Amino acid sequence: MSKTFEVVELVGISTESLSDAVKQALESAGKEKPVGWFEVTEQRGRVTQDDKVEFQVTIKVGRKL
């Protein structure tokens, strides 16, 4: 039996933490197909105009086809 995965790149955003940003992206990815694995490829943040901190992560998600 062959195992084939698709790889999707997503950006998660949170005002709470980097880990919450990852969870947000994984929840979105899991709505279509079950997530098999993920890899965090970038971490960054920004300060909004009203001085709030926004955490952003780019992740690659593997989903079994």
C-alpha cells in the first residue's frame, strides 16, 4: 500500500503566542483532511498601529491523500 501526502504551506496568526499561531493554522488545515505532520519554517511578528503584538508562523503541513 502506497502512502502519499500533499504538502501545504500555511500562515497562522495570533495575538497570544507563536504556539497559538501554530495551533490556529493546524486547526484550519485539519478541517479539510487529517494532518499527518507539520514543520515550522518561519517565525515572525509585527506591532500593529494600536501597539498590539501579532505573532505569525509559516508552517508546512503534510496531509495524507
